[in-house]
Amino acid sequence: MIKSSPVVLFVSILLLLAGCSNEETVNTSTTDDTVSQVANGTPATRPPITAPKRQASIQGLVVSVQNAANYSYLEIKTADDNLLWLAAPETPVHVNDTVSWQRGSLMRNFTSSALGRTFPEIYFVTAVQVEN
């Protein structure tokens, strides 16, 4: 049997009692808010998810169409009477159709080997949609 001195026993009891004091308080407001947010499906550590903003479509009147190498090359007259060229995946489009598209990538001095010509400026877009 291990013999303990009364001093060691006394100090041990004091340390035990000090650890059990009622003075310690816990702030549960953050925990309660977190539990509430998780219960509602919105974790506190993550901002709410929002849908990405959709880009506004641009419209114009088809002036000419050339199809080559699975692309449609469209000459478009915009609402402010400017002419521009679009290249999109091949799409059934006709002259005088109104089409819309999302912004694309501008290429300067693009040479199409399939058409045998160079476009000073042409916008490559992911799709065009016939509106009429």
C-alpha cells in the first residue's frame, strides 16, 4: 500500500475543489446560433450560396452566313448599326434572322483556313440562338 503524507492529500483536495468551482461560465450564444443555423441548412462557417449572375444576351440581325469546319460564321448588324462577325458552333441560321448570344472571346486578325480569309475582328461565342 502506498503511504501519502497529509500535506500531499490536502493539496490534492484543494486542487480538486478549485477545478469544480461554480465561477466558470460558458458563453453559449455562439453555439446556439451555430446550432440554429445548421438546423436551418445554413452553416455559420459558410456564406449562403447564390446563383451566378447570368450575362445579358446581345442581339443582332444576320447579314450573311458562311458554314465551314463545323462553325457558323455570322456577319451581324447590331442595334446601333455596327457590323461584327461571330463564330459559333454550326447552327441553322439564315440571312435576316434575329439572333442572340452571350459575350465571347475577341480574336483579331483571325485567319480561317476553311474559308480562306482573314477576319480583322471576330467574336468566338459558345452558341447563338435564333430569336424569330
